Amino acid sequence: MKHKDILAIYEAGMNINAKREWLHVASTESLTCYATHSKRGYEATEAVGILPEFQGTAIHDSRSPILNIFAATLFAMFTICGI
């Protein structure tokens, strides 16, 4: 996934065993990665490990934690959907 040209990314809150977790999703035309983490944003993105090395175009729904990750690291072109 890290070497693809386009990557769709998303995160959503969910409860696992009565505890708030975040589902982090990264997908290409043929692959999808699902990972859960207790946090969202930079710390979770680093733990999942796909976005820190991604150099292509990322597509996301414009939630601010993801925008902050891209602004802080400047490692990928970023396209915002849903505006």
C-alpha cells in the first residue's frame, strides 16, 4: 500500500468491549487495511504505519486530525472529499 499512487483513508469511532477505539482504514483499488487504536490522529497513524511512508495522493473526508498529520509532515499530496 505504501507504494501505490492513490490511497483512500478514513477513521471512525467505535466501541470495543465498552471502550472507545478508532478504526483506521486505508484502501487501494485492490487492498484494504483495517486497524484499531485507542487514539486518532498522529499517534495512531504512526502506529498503523502506512501513512508515514506513503508518497502518493491520499484521499480523505477532511476531518481535522488527518489534515494536521499531513500539514505537519508534508509527505504526500492530499485530496479532500466531502466539502
